[in-house]
Amino acid sequence: MDRNSVFGFILIAIILGAYTWYTLPSAEEQARMQEEADRKAKELVEERNRSTSGTDDAAPYEQPELSAAAPVAELDSAARAAADSLRNTTKAQRFGLFATAAEGQPDELSIENERMLVSFSTKGAKPTLMNLKEYSTFNQTPLLLADPDSGAYAFRFYSGNKDINTADLHFTAERLGTDAVRFTAPTDQPGKALEITYRLDSTSYFMDVRARFVGMAGEIDPRSLFFQWNLTGFNNEKYLPSEMQKCGLYFKYFNDKRDYLSESSADEKKLQGRTNWVAYKQDFFTVAMVSEKGFAAGSEVAINPLEVPTHTKQYRSKLYFDLDRSAEVDLGMRFYLGPNHYGTLRRTEIPEFQKIIDLGWGIFGWMNQWLVIPIFNWLDGWGWSYGIIILVLTIVIKVLLMPLTYKNFVASAKMRLLKPEMEAINEKHKDGDPLKKQQATMDLYRKAGVNPVSGCVPMLIQMPILYAMFRFFPSSIELRQQKFLWADDLSSYDSVMDLPFTIPLYGDHVSLFTLLMALSTVFYTMLNQQQMPTQQGMPNMKIMMYLFPVMMLFFLNNFSAGLSYYYLLANVISILQMTLLKKWFVNEDKIRAQLVLNMKTPKKKSRWQQRLEDMQKQQKEMQSKRKR
């Protein structure tokens, strides 16, 4: 018999043995088969006894002893032993040193503190439930930071050329008090094990994580070690489309600013540098992984929106570590499991961690950071309702802007009071050279002492605050589920009427705060038009001014009720300011008299006016040369 024949018989024997083990009934199935056989035998005995009960000399039928029972038991025992041997061999080939941890019964246990409760499974040593005790969903159910069935959570590595995934291992659990637990995956060699320890921070929303390969220096390939976490977010808020818009995946390189993946579509990225943190941001809550040493370049992150009514987005990450191959692998990181509260995130002292809240770019973010948030937090300490806090916040900001408002009002009044002179210029140059008309207008402004752009500057300064509020209110967790008047949640839209249909770009409900805001904007526009000078050559300006409130009515109908409420208050206060300034603080007769006096008093041209006139003269000369 040649070598190929020998190998063939061996291979056939292995296949037959594997098939026999695979088709061998389990212990539970064997017990059920034995119970079924005993039941049928008992029924047969009872039937035989009933059939012979009419004769006196008939003895009851007794079930004979099964002489083959002992050989069958011996055969089952031998088969089980062979199967166990084959199973152990397979585990050793698959899990190497960790074959001992390849089997077990999964169990659940929890750790908690005042802020959160985290449950774990002993299979994989992974968190299965993360509950923030201080918060609830809009439907008043416990708030979970992720779907327990999100997907992969594991450390993966190579040990002895074996690809080990901790999700496949069974750990033993040791409680370290009520707020900490240590999971241990044993090996088949004493003194060697994988320990994963979780500990809740008593003063913050952090959970410390430490993975330690005890006694395994040199046996783990650190280049292959990575941490993988796939997480799916729940729909926890009132309005899913708005919630989806504010869910995102953020990260920060050590030597760069905070960055993020697409917030509107599926996106993925291989990180090019050492990364300080990766955050799975929901609307008002975040799960983040933070490493002081940083996650290594080559780590991967991804996000994918879900088109289901119960979930928001799916987040994925594969994070590598820079480790010493010869040393015992002992790595640590922290999980942030908490609210998107600006002060809380800033106090973590993690670089730019608070920037997972989008307060606006550039000057808009600065306005929120250094003006709006400090005032809001100060008012929040008084214990008022948030509707009252927004009212007082609006008044405070309007008072701070009062000097600019006054200056803008006076500048508009000056421009409006020059109407007779402007009409005279327009009549004189209605069929003449536009350049001469512009030059005459500028000369009038110079003589009257009026700066035509002085009324625009205060308005431009106020615009950053308006936009800052647009970013602040929808992202303020303080307003979450706070009721005021007819609004049941100031962080989401208010509704006084649910429509039986959906209006494109508007929605299926009527937001009363938004409606009142739009009406107050129309009224303010009408009042403001009376104070503004007539604009020549701009016939469509009035149409644009009145079209804006209609656009805002559609745009803000699904936005935060707190934002619409703020804009409504801002309009009402602006109307009151304009009325009071005109009645008690600005005397238009005095302003007109001063303008007339200025026009009679010779004035030296400013440098800016001189440069403007020189440019106009140059343009006129160039036009004359072209005509020649």
C-alpha cells in the first residue's frame, strides 16, 4: 500500500469520525429518547395487563430487563469521550492558549453609581446595557446610550498565530465593589490570563477600561491588537429627523483640531495620525473612547444612517494601539458615557472635547462660549423655569446691545430726515450722469455730517448673536423635555395643531411659537420701514423684507420651540425699543436742526471722502477718453 492510499484511509477515518461526532445525539437528546422508550414500554405493560385481567391464572406482564442496556451505555460513553477529545482538539487549534475559555455559560451582572448603571455579559466581557439614571426618553422610558444588540464589541489579537476575538471567550467575573468589576479569561497555562477591568468614576461620566495580558509578555503580537466597537443609537427624542441631523462621529488628532465624518450620509475614514479620542455623538448624549497615549495611525471609523423609526445611526470603529512587543501588554482607555452638556464636556479637560457640540464656527461660536452660555448658566442658578430664563436672557442681551440699537436708530433718523435734499438731488440729476448724482449725494452726506454706513455697522454686530442663538437653543440639553406654556419640550418643536397631511417644507403640524415669531417679524418690518430712508433703485427691497418672515415660518416650524420663542421675544422687545426711542429719547426736530446747521458750516473733507471723490474723477476721465 503506497503513501497516498494510507493518507486516503486516514482522511476517510477522520471524516467518518467527525461526522459521527456531529450527528451524535447530545445528552439532552439522549435523555429525551430514553424517556420516550420508558413511556412506550410502560404503555405496553399496561395494555398487556388489561388484556389478561379477565383470567385468574394469568400473571401480570412484566417488562423484561434489557440486557443490551449496559453495552449501549458503554458505547455512548466511548462516543462521548471521543467527541470530547475531538472537541478539545478543535478548541486548541482554534483558540490556542485560550482554549479553556472557549466554553461556558454566559451570565449577566451590573455595576452602578449615582449617575449610571452598566450591565455586562461574561461572554466577551462586554457592556450590554448602558443606562443614564438621570434621564429618560421623550416617551418616559429608561434612556439607553445604545441598542444592546448593536453588534461587535471586542479586543482582537494574534497569540501563537491564532486570531483571538474576546467576543468568543467566556470570562469569570469578580466584583470590586458596586462600581467596578474584573473579568478574567483563563488560559491552559497557570499564571497566564487576560483581565479586563471596568470601573465607574465617582465624580464624572467616565468608565475606566483596562485590558491586561497577565504573564503573556512576548506571546501577544501588539501590532495585531485592536479594539472594535459597533454601536447603534436609539431614537430617544421627540422628532427623529432633527435628532438624526445632530448625530455624528467626531474625532481629534493629537496635533490637529476636532474633525468629524459626514452628518448627512454614510461615511468612513482611515485615521492618518495618532488620535486622542473618538466620539459617537447622539443628539444630547455621547459614547466616546478616550486614550491619553492615543490610538495609533491606521485606525478606522465609520458612520451609517439607518432608515428605521426606532434608531438613528450606526457607528463603527477599529482602534489600534502603539505597544511594546517585548513587554507585558497593559493598555488603558476611558469611555465617556454621558450628556452633551457644554460645561460637563469642558470640565473633562480633554482637548476640544466640548466641540462635539456645534455652537457655530468662528465668531458665532465665540459669542455662545463667552456671552450666551455664561449668562444662561448664571440665570439657570436662580431656579426659574426655562421659559422665564429665556425671557430674562433676551432682555439682558437686548440691554447689552442697547447702545448699538440707539446708534442705529439715530443714523436711520438722520438719513430719513435728509429726504428733502435727497429728492432735490434726484430731481436735478434724474436724466443726468449717475456719477454726478452719486457725487452730489456724497457731498450732501459730508456737509450734513452723516455717515451712510453708520446704520449698517450696529446691525452687522448684532447678526452674530442672532446666529449664535440659532446654534445654541437646539443643542442645549438644559431645555430637553422642559415644558413651557403649550410647548411640551423646548428643545424640539411645539405643536398646537396636528395636520392630517404633510405640507412640503413645512411639516404635519402648526408650531404656534414659530407662527407668532413670523407675525411679529412682519410687524417689526412694517415699523422699521417707516424709520428707514427711501432706497432709490431698489424697488424689490420691500418684497424681500416681507418674504423673509414667510421663509422663516417654513424653516423654523420643525426647530426648537426655545429658538422660536427667543426670536419672538427679540422682535417684541425690538418693537418696544423702537417705540420708546422715538417717543422719549430721539428728538427728530433737534436732529433736523443740527443737520441744517452742519450743511451751512463749511467742513473739511475726510480722507475717505477725498479718496472716493478722486476715484470718481478718475472714472469720469476714463469714460471721457473712451468716448473720444
